[in-house]
Amino acid sequence: MPTDEDKAGINKLGGAGEIKVAGTVARLKGTAVTKYFKKGPNGWAPVVPKK
């Protein structure tokens, strides 16, 4: 389960949506787009998935 701190950090970067956190990786599934984030030493940062 994402903590409130995780949700706040991800929402600040990616907007609203359904957040799933697994360890240091998170997925934010919004209505039109899915964004991915990784937790680092400075907090959450967006990640571009490799194709």
C-alpha cells in the first residue's frame, strides 16, 4: 500500500489517478495515460518505460 507521503509525491508529479506502489516503483493510472515513477534519494521521479 502506498503511504500518504508516497501518494503526495506522486500526485505532485503526475496528477490524479489510481496509484500502485511496489517497493521503489510506482504506477499512476489516470483516465487517459499511465505514468511510471521510481523512488530515489530525492523522492519520486518520473520514469519513461523502455519499449
